[in-house]
Amino acid sequence: MTLRNELQKAIETMSFELHYQPQIDARSGAVIGSEALLRWPHAERGMISPMQFIPVAEDTGQIIPISQWVLDTACRHNRQLLDQGLARGAVSVNISAVHFLRSNFVETVRRALDNSALPAHLLELEITESVLLKNAERAIELLHELRALGVGLALDDFGTGYSSLSYLKDLPIDKVKIDRSFVHELISDRRDAAITQGIISMAHHLDLMVVAEGVETAEQADFLSRNQCDAFQGYLYARAMPFAELERYLQQAR
Ligand code: G
Ligand code: G
Ligand code: MN
Ligand code: NA
């Protein structure tokens, strides 16, 4: 069966899972949020990575029901944490450019918040520079509407796209996430160190918060802390985990 047909079956039964990776405040070590990461457990093929099936789903339009489910589920889960006294900031959801640029995206977000009764500031949307490539004017307009709703907005995989830096000053966003490809060789490659320092400095001058992704070693965390990075995400702290495990993790975390 083709991946497309298998995806169709998975959508009909919604047999996906959301896993969550905590984000850690650089100064206090406290958990300040978590990123929702989509998982497709497949009977024969094991876990299929979103890197394999998201591009297919974007081509076929199947991304829309999947992405809607991700938004709804992430909001519902964070509401559940809130009710248990376990919520630590926003849940971050990765948004595909295809979904983002659809006509009723803002309405979809509003509905997910309404259905879950999640306060808007406890949801964050991660978009990539690819939305700007597709339609920058419309993307900026949408970001303003979303900001008016009160949800957080982060630019993901920052530094890996091809968008012009001139857009950055026009984006009503709160946060940039330094791509893990820069963090990976931070200690051994002074060029990656220079780029990382530059991103942090530029972001702060634009009043944006900076999260580093893919932090795997204490040396990387030290370097990032010394250079005023605000928050970390990576295997040094925690891998993405199922929701039930996140609940246990938060019960023990600060
Ligand atoms: O954790 P992981 O290997 O699964 O993530 C691989 C890639 O898939 C990352 O680029 C991540 O942003 C993307 N991704 C993970 N979950 C989602 C999702 O729910 N929607 C979209 N559009 N992308 C996702
Ligand atoms: O593109 P996006 O930033 O949404 O992708 C997040 C991806 O990074 C997911 O695949 C997630 O599993 C992965 N990831 C999270 N922490 C680490 C880490 O410390 N090291 C590596 N190599 N990957 C990580
Ligand atoms: Mn992301
Ligand atoms: Na990223």
C-alpha cells in the first residue's frame, strides 16, 4: 500500500500520538513549556517520523485533518495539565505552511481554544520561514490576527531558511528558536558559535526571546547561558515523551 493510502487509514481512525518535549528556563532550570511532536505508530513499520509523512500529507492535503487534530489535542492536553495544577506555560505546536496559509486557519485556532477552554497565552504556534517564502504579506497579516487572539508565536528552525532578515523586523512574533544544526557543533566550530551569538544578540535587540534547540551537552548549555540564551530544549534535559509520562515528569519538576 502507498504511504498516502496508509495515511488515509491512519486519519480515519486518528491513530496518531502527540509526544511532548519540555522547554527549560536557562536561569532557573524551571520548565516553562513544552513542544508537541507528532508520532505515527505503525503496526509493521514502527514509529514513522513526521519528516517522512508530513511532506506527503502536505502534497495530498491530508495535512489539514492531521494538523487540526494536533491543535485540538495539544490544547486539550494543556488544559488537562492546567486543571491538575501542572501546566508550565504554553504548549507549542508546529504549524505546516500549507495549513497556516489556508483561508480559515485563524478560525481553526480560535475553535481549538474554545473547545478546550484553554487560555490563549497557553498556546504557542511555531511557524518556519517557509511561510514567508510562500506568501510573506499574507503571513504577516495572519500573524497579526493570531497575536490579537493572544496566542504566542515562535519562528522555528531559525537561520536555516532562505528568507531575508528584513522580514524579521515586520514579524509580530515573540520568540525565535535557534535550529539544532547550529547548536550541534557550537563547541568545536567557532563559525557556529559566531552565528549562534549573532542570532541571540540580534533577537534580543528586537525584543524577541531565544530558545536553543537540540541542546545535548552541559558545555553547550554553558556556552548558551553565558551568551544570554533564554531557554533550552534538548536531550540534555528530556526527550519527547507521551502525555502520561509528561504528567509524571511535571509532577517531579520544579
Ligand atoms: O521530533 P521529530 O523527529 O519528530 O520532528 C521531526 C520534524 O517534524 C520537525 O521538523 C518537526 O518540526 C516536525 N513536526 C513534528 N510534529 C509536527 C506537527 O505536529 N506538525 C508539523 N507540521 N510538523 C511537525
Ligand atoms: O523542526 P523542529 O524544531 O520542530 O524539530 C524538533 C526535532 O528535534 C524533533 O525531531 C525532536 O525530536 C528533535 N530533537 C529534540 N531535542 C533534540 C536533541 O537534543 N538532539 C537532536 N539531535 N534532536 C533533538
Ligand atoms: Mn519545532
Ligand atoms: Na527547529
